[in-house]
Amino acid sequence: MLARRTFLGLIAGAFAPRLAFADTPSIVATTGMIADAARALTGLPVTALIGPGMDPHGHRPTRNDILTLSRADLVLWHGLNLEAQFAKLMTGLAEKSTVLAVAETLPADVLLSDPAYPDRPDPHIWFDPTLWAQVTQAMELTLAEFAPDVAANGVAYRESITAIGFYANKVLSTIPAESRLLVTAHDAFAYFGRAFGLEVEGVQGISTESEAGLSRIAELVDLLVDRRVPAVFVESSVSDRALRALIEGAAAKGHTVRIGGELFSDAMGPEGSYEGTWVGMMDHNATTIARALGGDAPERGALGVLGSDG
């Protein structure tokens, strides 16, 4: 753990004035989803602070995070309370550097609310291709200062967003009506459900910092049994303990529920893999969900490369 004096010194350094960037600007993003979009738009290297398997809801800025942010020419973070532990740091950085909360560029009327906090938006907007395309357009205005081909790259990136959205809608629409219930570890998929016509339930709330009580577990067990839903889904960045409780509870009532697969929710797949891109993450999730809930989807996804480095 950092000593208080050392931590305060790092924060002070993060807020110090910076010089103009060199030939290759330093761009830092909090999440992999934002980093992927920034790389596609600029063609430049982009550092992601919160990597595969990491949970942005509870991630606290480390010493290396603060140093990396302090040296960046551009900082892109999600906002909408996703990286709650970064909020004060970002406010200070914005006084000295270019900082953009990408999700907060969306109009309020397209956002869903957190059921536990009606005045607080659900931050998981990357699961709606239409909203993610809007976010990338807003990012272009800031990124144009750092790279020359942002507009052309943006057109190409949004074509890929549209294409994978079309694929997801096609395969998810094949899930039988009685099985169109997506149960996951935490409530990250509301935008996904709205975009593709699925009912969504999370064991935990929108933030993984929330706790699932026994009454919530019992409620979901009854729902799974009544609907005869065949599968629930773990997440790469969230413990599967609560999902195991659902499976055991359903079994006690005579209904078999299995783990339908691991979904990418608040973090993407391994860096350098297809699933480590936004398109690959969406392809993986849509394919996994469709196949597990009785729909029709190719085993290797839209491009035939799921599970490979392609």
C-alpha cells in the first residue's frame, strides 16, 4: 500500500502543467472498450488502465495509474459513475490536460437508470451498438487534434459496429420466446437486452460493489424454474459464486440449469485476441447467449474466428 505522502505527491504531479505532446501523442483510456475505439479511430497506440478480467466499478487508481495519467496528452474515461474511484482524480486532471468522459457525451434521454438509484444512469452503454456508435462520433471531435485520419477511420469503425449489431440481432432473434431471459452475475446487460429484445436479470445490482441477498437468489431461482430457462451466465470480471447458488437452488426444485458460458461485461477478452476488441466481445457474447438459450448461431461466431487469435 502506498504511503499517504507518496500518494499525495503522485496526485500533485498529475495536476502539474504539461508540455506539448511529441510526434506520437500519449493517449490513455480507463477501459478496454474505450481504448479499442480510440485505436480504431486514430491508428495510434492507446494504453488501457483497466485490463481483461478487471472490474472498473471497484478499481482504485494505483501508483502506476496516476503516473500514466499524469504523463498523458489525452485521457479518455467512461464516466457515468463506472470508474467511481477515479472521479476526483479526473476532475483535477481536467484542469491541466485534455480529459473526456466519453459516455457523458450521450443525451440523458437515451440512458437507462440504475434501479437502486433512479437519479443515476446505468453506465453500461457499450452494449448497445447504436449508442456506442454515437460515442465514437463524439470521441472524433477530441481525437482529431491528435491524429489526421480520424473521420475516415470513424466511418469504417462504425460500419463494423453496424455489422456486428446486425449479426447479434439475427442470432439472438432465434432464441425461443420462453427462453429469452438473460441471467448474469451483475446487472450489466440492460442496454444489451433493450437493443436485442431480451429480458435481463442480474444477481447483483448495476455495480459489482452491491451484494446479492438471499431473497434475490430465491427470486431468481423461482424465475428460472417457472420459465424453464436452461442456462445462466458468468462474467469474466465478476465472481461466479452467486451463479452457482442459482444452479443449486434450481436443482433443489427439480430443474437443471447450467452455466451457459462466460460473457465479457465490464472488461473485454485478452489483449491481442479477437475477443479483446469491442467487435469480438460483442460477437462472443451474442454467439454464446444465443447458443446456450436454444437459439441458432455458428460456433465460431460472425467471422468464424471466435476462440482464435484471428
